[in-house]
Amino acid sequence: MTATIFHRIYQPLRRGLPGQLSSGLRSVATAFLTPFYFSIQSGHFLSSLQRAAVTKKMKALPWYTYPCIDFVRFQDFADCAILEFGGGQSTLFWAARARTVTTFEGDEQWFDRLKRKIPQNVSLTLVAMETPDRTAAEIRTALGPPADRKFDVVVIDGLFRSEMIPIAVDHLSGRGMIICDDSEGYGIYEGLAGSGFMRVDFHGHQPGVLLPHCTSIYFSPGCQFTNNTSRIHTVHEEDG
């Protein structure tokens, strides 16, 4: 169990104060300090000021809910191919962990900003956003036949999200998973209902966002990221 600076301050106070007073002090301190501690430790505070998803050490984070971030950040993606529909801080996050990242972005200004930051293992493509059908057709053409190109992780976090679902399913490898951010909307549930995938929902806050949302992961029984062979990490640990 991690001992924070608040625990270290409280210990001598507990020994020096009557039990009821020290217990009351702890309760009040916990009520007020917990949100502050979460915001600092998770990077939510800095993300709010920077208007970008970052850790407390200014490393890039995806704009998923924190429980989902904690799930993926300790997985081993070193030999994995990632496909993203919608780029951003998540592109940099995946680029630092995966073998390749293929990202499609529909905002030209954001595309230009992101292009200056990406490393060599990222393929970034600008697609038109005039109609969902045109966007989907451009992406299918760029990816080629599904049988020839599979991805271990497919992220639906932008573009016309419901129209990206069939492409995600077609290009997902048997050992992979689909990550759907803001899955409480955008037709995600309806689009994947009856697909045969299992689903885990990660509810919670996102970097720099006031209200809680949901990030969902869809996977098949062969998914390599849902086994129980890796040890259980704590959220205080750094993953490099």
C-alpha cells in the first residue's frame, strides 16, 4: 500500500490527539483531499490546464476514461499493430508502446499539428469528412482487403464513429480488441449489438473533462489482453 505525504503527516497527529478527534480530522481531510490528490496524481489537473491529455509528468495519454487507461497502460503492445479512427494524444501514447500505429484523422488543422509530433512508426492519413459513406470508403481503400491487413487494437474515438464499426470488425485480428471511447453514445452499442464480442465497460472521468463518461472494450475469447497471467499493478506505478 502506498504511503502518501498525507499519510505521513497524519500518523504523528493520530498518536498525539484523542481518538475521536483524530478520527474526525481524518474523515474531513479525506473528504477534501481525495479529489485534489486524484487530480494531481492522475494528471487531470495538468490536462485541464494544458487542454491536452497528459500524465502528471506531461507524458501523452489517450482521452479514454482513467480506468481504461489504467487497464491498457500496463499491457504489452510491443509487437502489436494499432488502428485509430481519430488521432491525438492517443496516437503518441500508442506510438510509444506499439510496433506500428495507423491513424486516420478528419480535421485538417489537427492533422497538421499532429503530423509534426509523430514518430516514424506512425502512419497518419487525412480523410474527407463530407459524408460518412465517403469517409468509410476512403479508409477501406487505404487499408486494402481485410484479409490482408489485421490489427491487434482498433480504436474508435473520432470520425463518423458508427460507420467505423464495420471496418473495425473486419480488420481486427483474432487476438485483438476494439476500444470505443464515449461508448454511451454515437451508436456504439447499437452498432456492435449481436456482433458476438464480449464487452467490458470502464466508467469514470477522463483527462481534463468535468463529467464522467464510458470507454468500452469489445473482444473475443482469443483476445490476448484479457488473460490473467500478468500481475496486478497499482495506479501509482509508472509504466515507463
